[in-house]
Amino acid sequence: MLRVLAVDDEEPALAELLYLLRADPRVHSADGATDANEALRRIGRALAEGPGGDGAIDVLFLDIQMAGLTGLDVARLLGGFARPPLVVFVTAHEDFAVQAFDLKAVDYLLKPVRRERLAEAVRRVAERAASAPPPATVADRIPVELGGVTRLVAVSDITYAEAQGDYARLHTADGASHLVRIPLTTLEERWQPLGFVRVHRSHLVSLHRIDELRLDGGGMTVRVGAAEIAVSRRHASRVRELLMRRAGG
């Protein structure tokens, strides 16, 4: 049962495609997005939640010529994800077929979409999805908003994250910071396999980015680049143990 996101900036065409998709018994759910940035935000949330999340997406039915980012741009950006959804292009133009299949599209549909041809595309997607390897347990990139554009930031570039209510601010090695609508506790669960450790109720730090551990007057701090971050008593022994283990001590 496929979970579908259809993307088209022409609302009548999007509505017709969604109607046809929802009528196919192999489609569990079909939602729509009217621009590429909205689609990338939803894909990012879906990948962050994992394949069992409520907003999971198995396949994109993606228009090519849209205002702003094109469907081809979106497909290229998806190459930065550990396990992106499958892609079927839906377009009024034949000229992009070679580029589409270079981007590993499962199928290429021409508008107006015929019910029989769409059913064939869904069959191909279902077969591809069934033969795919198990999903990766940890996404290696996270989507962030930057001036109205969705950017993919490598988790390996993040030095630490700090809690800001239901949001988290991510700090990267180049000195930039990005606000994401993900609680710190959720990031802790997802990124623990990547070497992140909770040092305080407000801070999650990459062990690989810790330059110095300091004990002063009964308190503990870690230095991550130019930032000095307090380690709470609750987390102190765990942080020290992990650092010593990493150093081979």
C-alpha cells in the first residue's frame, strides 16, 4: 500500500491526479503539494520521522515545469537523502525524459494522464518498493529553511543543538545556525547512533566535535569550537565515560 505525494503548481491538474490515485486500490494515501518547497518540507519531515511515521512518503508524482524549483531540481535534491522516495514524473512535455531517467525516475507520464497509464506507473512503483532494501535507520541529512529555500544540512556538519521550546537550533562547523521544528529529545533519539550525546537538558553535542573537557569547581564544561557548554550533573558521568572510551582511555 503506497503513500503518495503528488506535486503540481496547477491545482486542477493536481486535483485530477489525486482523484485517480485515490481510486487505485494499491494507494493507501495520496496528498498534494502545490510547489517544490512545500514538497521538500514534507519530504524532510517524513524522512525524519522514518518509514513508520504518520507522514511517510513512498513515492512522488512530480510535475516538471513549476514556478521556482522545477521537478528536476527536486529530484536532484533528493539525491542528498539517505533513502529518498521514488519518483514518477508527470508532465505535458516529452523533452525531459532523458534527464528524468538519468535521475532514476521509475516512470514518466504525459498529461493528460490516462487512468490505464497511471495504473501501470503505480504497478511499477509498487514492484520497485517491494524489492527495495530495508530503510536506513538514521537519516544523514536534515532539511532546514533558509530564506524561503529548503537546504539539506549534513548531520556530520552539526556540532551541537540547543533546545528552544518545541524547536531546536542547530549549530554547524562553519558557524551557521538553523532553527528546526523538532524537539531536542527527538533529535537525541535519532542521532545517538551518529555519536551525539545529551550534556544538558538544553544541549545535544556531537562527541566527535568536542575539543576539550574541563572540570572547574565541581562543575564540568565541554568546548565545541568557540562554544563552551555546561554539562549537568545528571549527564556528567555519561559524557566523561563516552569521551574516555572514544579516546581509548
